[in-house]
Amino acid sequence: MSKQKNEKTTISVNRQHKDRLFRFIFQNRKDLLNLYNALNHTDYQNEQELTINILEDAIYLGMKNDLSFIISATMNLYEHQSTWNANMPLRGLFYFARLYQNYLEQQGFNLYGEQRIPLPFPNYLVFYNGFPEIPDQTELCLSDAFLIPSGVNRKPCLECNATILNINQGHNQELMQSCRRLWEYAEFIETIRKNLAQGYTVEIAMEKAIDTCLAQGILSDILKHCQTEVLNMLLSEYNERETMEYLRREHEQVGEKRGFRKGSTAKLVSLIQKKVTKARSPEQIAEDLEEPLENLLPIIEWAKLHTNCPPEQYLTDTSSGKHIL
């Protein structure tokens, strides 16, 4: 592995690589059952009891295959996210609609029959290891997103709850102690982040993380035999410039001051927070994001003092008259 340090560029790891790696690590039935036992304080031993369902781009582009399995009359959907997304309950609704449709087809149930169809109990967990920081456990509800018409005082007919588990290093310690593989995954990602913070390029940071984890026995059984495959997963689809261009197009649409929408500004703030934590200079951040430095300076100065705050807080802090993009 290369040991050369690059002092020019430090860029954040694209969220997609971690999504794929998470699924790759937990493709083994034994590891998946161990994760289930750790979450539910159970002691199942026969991994053949798991019925694994794979969703791959089932609803819309970008909905990658997430881990789902049925055990003990429960349909568990496990998803990984490395960026905060308030729409996780809506994603869960789409996922479960597809999962239950598949379940009915596999079991031969007739949706239009007279008898009520017994359905596995749904359980939706999202393993989150991104920024901003969140508590060990958070619950998001689909019903919170519904617009309530005037005069309507009844409950909505749809609901989907997503339980978000923070698996960043230092969080959910009991769970990490119970599931070695989950702890190893969190340590591996944290090692990559530390290398990036030291100024290494993405590729070198990942290579060094593999070397470090192999030496420490972290994910060693996977990294020993699948180094190239893991590195390719980490690097595949990484294109920061494409990401910035996407955000720029979104910013140029109708919105608030100077064409920036609140949601888009929050994304921009989040990107700047990550770059500030990696000691990127204001000039380097402006170059990375291809934006005029004078436009970004207010956010950069705010981010230096609020690296761990939710990016949406920038909008709140500046709503009293300070400069907003």
C-alpha cells in the first residue's frame, strides 16, 4: 500500500461507498444473525432461520439494495445511511410496500380473498454514521411530514416509523460490544476519516486504513482476502465535482435570497462543516465548491465555531439579520 502523503487535497468520502461496504460486510448470514441478536437481546444460533430479501433499485433510482430478513414472525428492514435524511420514514413506506408485495407472492396469499392475511411485524432500523451528530437513538415518523388540512382533526391513515441508530465511534456502546462486526465497521470508517483529516487523498486514506485495520485485526478476515474489492467499493462512484454540480443546479432553482433554498443551504453548510473539520482553508473550500469566496465566508466562519451542530442551525442563527446565502 502507498504511504505517500498528499498535502494538497483533502476531500470527504462519498456516502455511497459506505452504503455498499455496509451491505458487503453483513452479507454473511452468521454476521447478520449476530447483529439481530445484539439488537434484540436474543440468542438465535441457526442462521438458516433467516429469510433474506434483497431490494435493489426497487422503487426509484438510487434506492440501493438494503438488508431485510424475516425471523420470528418479524420483517426486519435494516438500512445504512451516512448522510442525514428526514425522509427515511417515506423511504421505509416504499420499501415495506415492496417487501409485503413480495411476501404475498411468495406465500401464495390472495389479496382479494375473504380471509385476513397474517403479516410479519414490521421493524425498520437505520444505521447512521454521518454528520451532523445525533443521539444514540432517534425516531422519525412519517406522520410528521403530512400537511394537515384546515378542520381535519383525525389521525392520518398511513404511518411508518424509522428508528435511527447512531453507529459512529463512541455511540451505542452496548450494541457495539454485543456485535463485533458492527464495531469493526465503525472503527474502519473512523480510521479513514482520521487519515483524511491528516491531509491524505481519499485513495491513500483508504489504503492506509486497510493497512491499519489489518494490523489491528479489524475486519481482517474480509480485508485479507478482499482488499482490492473493498478498495474498489470505497472508490467506486466517487465524484465530488459531480456532487457539487448537482447541488449547484439545485441552488439555482427558485428559492430564498440569491436563489438559495433553505434545504440546499443546509446541504452546503454540511459540506463546509466537513471541510472545516479537515482543516481546509477558506480559499481551498471555495475552490472545492467552485463558489466565490465572499459568498462562503459567513458559513465558513460559522462552521468553525459549530462543527458538530446540525447544519439547519445555521439558518436559525442567521435568521435574525446576519448574512445568509
